[in-house]
Amino acid sequence: MNPFTKKIATELQLPEHQVENTLTLLDDSCTIPFIARYRKEKTGGLDEVQIAAISNWNDRLKELFKRKETVCRTITEQEKMTPELQQRIDNCWDATELEDIYLPYRPKRRTRAQVARERGLEPLAKWIMLQRGGLRQQIDSLLPTLEEPMTEDEAVAGAKDIIAEEISENERARQQLRRIFRREAVISSRVIKAKADTDEAAKYADYFNFSEQLRRCSGNRLLAMRRGEREGILRVSITVDERQAIETLQRQFVRGAGPSSDLVADAAADAYKRLLQPSIENEFAASSKQQADQEAIQVFVGNLRQLLLAAPLGQKRVMAVDPGFANGCKIACLDAQGNLLHHDIVYPHPPKRYYAQATMTVIGMMKDYQVEAVAIGNGTASRETSSFIKEAIDLYAEDAKPGVPLPQAYTVSEDGASIYSASKTAREEFPDEDVTVRGAVSIGRRLMDPLAELVKIDPKNIGVGQYQHDVDQAELKRSLDQTVASCVNLVGVNLNTASQHLLTYVSGLGPTLAGNIVAFRKANGMFRSRSQLKQVPRLGPAAYQQCAGFLRIPNAENPLDNSAVHPESYHIVEQMAADNGCSVADLIKNKELQKQIDIQRYVTDATGLPTLQDILKELEKPGRDPRAEIEAFEFDEQVKSFEDLEVGMELPGIVTNITKFGAFVDIGVHQDGLVHISQMADRYVRDPNEVVRLHQHVRVKVIEVDERRKRISLSMKL
């Protein structure tokens, strides 16, 4: 049994057998998507979030276990380990508590207390801590025995240094102070005077003279202050009432009255100011930052998931337009598989404004490449380009043959397109094209399949996170990679069209196997069955088991190869079909035959009801895409710039980013407005995700326009 099972089960409030089975699967190198989808009998139906939590706790406890080994080894080498101390360490599951236990034994730099001990003052410190009478006699008898001559004041000061250090290392004292900090700590920020009037400082104006209880400080405010501190604009501190903290220590260590008790009281005050206060403040600075990081990462993860699972247009012939003024609009025409057919540049806008020529060029491309949709980037000149394209479509419609569907225009986020266009991946895909063409292609492919295109870009560059450069980068990467993998495996991947980047995120694969699959596909042609994966170099049985269910082959010889039914369960479907006197293909097509299946007949020790129920759902809609259908959107034609805005206007908009404090909405003026959480509904809203989702089409009212700071405040209370 895993030594951490009981602890994890307690922390996550899950049955121990579910946790133990999940840990066993993780130890066997099963991926989270695979476990969640194909091992429900073993986990009791745990979802990906719960499995990820178990995995994270397991990793955390492994690190704690390693730290325990280091602590025990160090104390043992000092010959100070006792059975009682060993038991305390063994029973400790909290990293902070472990460090408190270890603190008196941890190797230190040469402290004032250490110097005092070397000078022979520890006996005096111990006597003072007893707080009995006869202090004068103790000092008088000690001074002549010291190797280094010193005055009475020097001896007392050294003894107090030793006492202060012992107080600072006392577990109970540290816990009491932590309780005070948890309850009453205040975080404050002040502007550094020399920076107050600089342009860089303007964005931190709200924090020039700011104080708030730490436990009430939201993650976004804390991260903003810490960024200002890092940039040398703010000075940030976490404090409690000093007098209360010192009195708490003195109540613990001072007993009675007298000269020794007064010295202990002084040492307690020194221990707090010099040792404990900086240490505890650093602890709370780190823990509050960690909590803020987690909050920001969770918001980022939620937004990324919504973005990756945004509605796809599907396999349509697309004209992609990367708008621009002086440098023109870059246009790329793509076939239904996203392959580049043609590209050009037109200049419909000032300063060149070759409007008629640009219009004829666009109409010609629509005809030549039978364009079914137009993807327009949402950057500079987006609104003007949208108007130009719509007019071109109207002119195209006049000459189009009856019954020929007209292209529909869509606005597509450009965030990260420039990063992709200059990347190694883009150079490999389009070695003979420049960055402008690659950027336009990316915009078009995002419309067709956002997930397949966005996986090529570092999630930090696609515009849905806040403070992503301020949070723990390792934790951020782990969480974002896990989210991308979750989305890819939820949707499934077409084995014959997926890029190497997309395949990398499929359960059980990775860069090497993904590259081998693409190379095998180039050398041998399209995959005809999932079983052909076994012929891919280095793709062994374990990898095949993990990846096969998430890879789809449309028009495969076996229709189950285009479904989420795992090959290990094909024999079950085949038996169902045989029992109904039909083929597997007929069973998939015939809903009446599916209704006749009694799944209880197929329950075995290896296959339970959860798997059988999933199989039936998949037979009903094999290879179904869980994403919604795309919707077209149009901004208000009367509002195109910041200067056009007026308080009270009601405008259509698209949600571009969701935070803990509200949502940012694009209203077509090249500057997103903020709908604060308090302006999202006529009721209390705890989380903006209760009201909006990324890329949702909303209607908002302008309630404030700050021209100096270029800020727009919006409301959804119409």
C-alpha cells in the first residue's frame, strides 16, 4: 500500500481504496486523461480534477518525505536524535511544522547567540531563564572563569542573545505568532518617493498608500503590489501590532518579577523584532504569494480551457485576413484541411488606399478558391477591414450563381499569432514563407479548429492570463500543460491530419513518438486502422494502450477506430453486435438495435457498468465533438475608436478574459473594457464564471471612460 494513501484520502475526503487504486495507476505511468476515461472501475469514477489532485498531493508528500530524510540524517549526525524526536518527525505531515522541529538543530551561520556560546555564556543564559534569585552571584562567579575578559554588561547582553535565539526557535512561540499573523496581519504598500512621479509608477497609483488585512487581500491586488515592489516602485510589508506580539511572547516566557524576569522580557522583545518578525513576515509573504499564484493560475487554467474548447468552424475553405494600415492586409487562402493555397497583400486603407483594386482582388480569390468563410484578425485595422470584407462579400453576392452559399465573416483573436509566426514550428511548416503569411495562416486555422492551432503557441502568449509572468513559472507550466492535454484528449485527435504539436499532447505520446507518427504517416500514407500504430517505431504496448482511444481515423475499416471506444473493448462491441445479429457498423447506425442492448449481460470482473455506459454513449454518437457550434458576431458600426465612446452607450461585445474581479470585454475600440464583478448581474456574484464564459457574446453599457489611463468601465446591468 502506498504510504501516503491515508493522508491523501483524508485531505481530499475520498475513500482510501479509490486513492490507492489511482496511485497504483499513476505509478504504472498511466496518464490522467487515460485513467479518468478508461479506468473508472478502478477509481470509482474519479474525474480528471480529482485524479490530478491525488497526483499533486502524492508529489508534495514525496518531497516532504525527502526533506524528512535530510532532517533525520542531520540530527543523527549531531548525535542528538532521540526516539521521541524521531517519532515526532515520522508523524509530521506539515512542512512548516517539520521546519519548526528542525530549527534548533539546523546548521546556522555564525549568529550573535553562537558567538555568546563560544565565549562561555550559555550557563548564564540558562540561569537567567530559570528566573530565580541570585543573579548577581551567578554573574560574579562566572566572569572570572571566562577565557575572554568581559564586563558584566557584555556578559548579560550575550546571555540575552542566547535567550532571544532560543525563544525564536521555540515551536509554541512561533505557532502563537502565526495565529496572530493569520488573524490580524496587514499588508501595506507605499510608493518610493523618488519614483512617485514617473510614468512607470502611474499604473501602481492605487497602491501608493495602501493597507488591507492580509486575509482579505485578493490575489490580483497582492500580485500587483509584489510586481510594483519588484520593479522598485513600491515598498511592501506585512505587519501585526508589535506590542501585542511581544506581550504574547512575554506571557509565555516571563514568570514572576525580578531582575532575571526583566532580562527575559527584554530578550523576548529582541527575539520578536530581530528574529521572529522578519522570519514570520517572510513566511506569510511566501504563503500569501503562493496562494495568490494558485488563484491566478486557476483563473488562467479556466480561461485557457474555455479558449481551447472554443467552437470550431470545422473543415471549410477559409480566407484568412491579417489586417493592417500602412503595411496592408495580408491574405491567405486555405483549403478545408488548412493547407495554404495562395497568399497576397491588399491595401484597402490609408495611407495607400487602393480600395477598388483590393476589392477586386478579394472577390477574385473568393471565386477562385470557393471561399466559405473569412477569418479576420482582431488587431490593428480590424474594424475597418471587417467593413471592407463585408462590402466585398456583398459585391461578390451580386455575381454569384444562385444557390452558391456566401462566405460568412468572423473576427478571430490574434493573440500569440506573431509569436507563432516567428517560431521554429512555423518555420518548419512554411519554410518558404515570411512571418506575415504564417501569421495569416494561423488566424485562418484558428477559425477552423482553435484547439489544433493554439497548441502550437505557449499558453502564456495567447492573452487569457493575468500576472502570468509573476507567478511560480514551474507550477504555471505544469498546470497549463495539464490543461492543454486534458482538452486535446477530451476532443480527440484525427490521426491522419494532426500536426506533430497536437499529437504531442495525446495521452501516452510526447515529442518523440508524435514525430515518429508523422514520419510514419509520410512514409506509408494515411493510417487505415488504430492497430497500425503498433508499427510506429518505439511506440510499444504501453504507449499504444495510453494513446489509442484518443486517436480517431475517419472512414476507417473498423468504424470503432473513429470513436472513443478503446481497442481493448472492441470485443465487447463485437459481441453486442453478434448478439443482435448485425455488424458493428449496423449497430452504430441503428438506434433501435442499441436500445435493445442489456449492458448487464456484458459486466465482467474486468469491465463494469461505467465502461459499458460509456460504450453505449459512444455508439449513439461516435466521434462526437464536445465543443459548441460557432456563432458570428458584429460590433456596433457607429463605435470604432476610444473617442467614439460616451457614457450610457449600450454596445455588443465579446468576452476576451475572465479574472477573479470581473471580465474584460472587447467592444471594438482596440481597448478592452472591464465589467467589474459588481456590475455583472442584479444579484451577488461570487465568481464571474457563474455569469460569463470566454468568447461569449454580451451586451454592455458604458459607465465610465478614463481617457488619461485609457480605461473603460462597463456594466452588464442594462
